[in-house]
Amino acid sequence: MVEESSVTHAAGPVGGDSSHPWGTLASGFEQARAREDSLDRLVEWPAQRALLGDVTGLAILDAGCGNGAKIAQLANDGASASVGVDISGNFITPPPGVELIEGDLSDLAVVPGLAGRRFDRILFLQSFGYAANGVRALQTAREMLTEDGFILLTRTQPIRYAIERAEENGTSLGEEYFATEPFAYRHQSWNDHVTLTKRPYTMSDLLNTFSAAGLWIEAALEPQMPPEAAERYPHKQAVMDKYLGILMFRLRPLPGR
Ligand SMILES: C[S@@+](CC[C@H](N)C(=O)[O-])C[C@H]1O[C@@H](n2cnc3c(N)ncnc32)[C@H](O)[C@@H]1O
């Protein structure tokens, strides 16, 4: 087990066209995530943690790790190597055994300190959409997996963005769901002065990306609010009822690829 902690800042290439604003967005995102009624706390992290299962003795890489709090939690839960990579470089002070590296998840193999390393779990938690090329990012991650390793990838339901844009533009759900032009997006509870550029995607796009990267879906999940949380935070249940939440996938390498 690595007992030393470290933070590495490096000027790397910027990933997809929506990565750049994260230098400014990072603190707003973390503040929103830390709220006791955040969907990350109520729905996403508990479901992500359950899909990971027992992490004792495992080497884990969190690609697009935010401030590093989740990978630090996994180190605390017994992971033997815990590495987080994020382009924002806005990290907590890493606890012993945790390495936090400023870098681009688009090509994990060239992130400083990762060349030649292997991981039992590679996480893309709400970060995969920022890869410059999704298929290439997943192919690289697949090659960094140990023999029994898997990728845990979560992504917002594409229907959510289609609903929002249909309301904004006075169009229909189908028109927006199947639109192909990038669109400007502001997240009101993160920082409504920062505009992200998002590329639309459909379910087929997502599933075809996994296949093209040589991965198969071992498990998929659309986590919902536990009943007691729904009762306590009805405004968040209303968000889930309207926008559905996020998709989660456990992905394993296709044999022979
Ligand atoms: C929505 S947040 C998710 C953070 C964290 N994974 C979580 O589940 O709480 C997206 C994260 O991706 C990071 N990010 C965006 N583009 C990136 C890139 N090209 N390479 C690495 N990280 C990136 C952002 O800085 C941000 O921390």
C-alpha cells in the first residue's frame, strides 16, 4: 500500500471542447455536491459505491475525480492504490496513500505518473463526456485494466438535456433528443455565469461507444431516491421525476479485443 500522498499539477492538453471552464466551475460544483440534499449524496454516490463493492486491496483510478473526495473515501475503505486525475487541479489535501494528479482523462496513458500502471477499477463518474474522443479514452482505460478489472462509468440521462432544451427552445423532446449540434449549457446550482459546451448524445451513441471501445456491459443501473430521502427532500424527488437521473454502467473488456 502506498502510504505517501501527493498532488501533481501539470500543464497538459485540454480535452473536449467543454473542459476549459472547469478551472472556474470546480469550486461551485464541489459546493453544490457537498450540500446535504445534493443528488450526488442522496442517489449517485451510494449507487456508485454499491456497484464498486468491496475495494479492499484494489488499485483504483478515478478519471475526472473532482476534488478527490471520492477516491479518498475509497482509500479509506481499503483500496491499496488510489489515484485521482482531474483537469481542474482543484484538490483536497490528499490523505495518506492517495495521489491526485492534474491531467486530461482523454488520454490517461500520458498523464504524468500513469504510464505502465494497471488498475482493478477505473472510474468515469460524470466525467466521460469531457473526453476529446470517447472511444479513444475508453480504449486507453481498457488497456490499463488488470485481468479482472472493470470500468465504472456514469452519465446523465440524455433525455434530461432534451427536456431542458425542448422547454427552452419551444421544441419537442424528439427534436432535441436527436439533435446533433453542440449546445451551450449553464448549470444553475454550480455557477450560472459559466457556460459549458455540450455535445448531444442518444442512448444508441453511448452503447455504440462502449462496443467500439471493446467493452461489454456487465451491469446497468438507473438509481432512484430511497423512499426516506424522497420524503425528506421532495424538491429533489421532483427533479428525479422530471429528469430521471443518471445512468451507470459496469464495463468489462470484450474477450479477444
Ligand atoms: C461533473 S464533475 C464530476 C466530478 C466527480 N467525478 C464526481 O462524481 O463528483 C466533472 C469533472 O470532470 C472534470 N473534467 C472535465 N474535463 C476534464 C478532462 N478533459 N480531463 C480530466 N478531468 C476533466 C472536471 O474538472 C470535473 O471535476
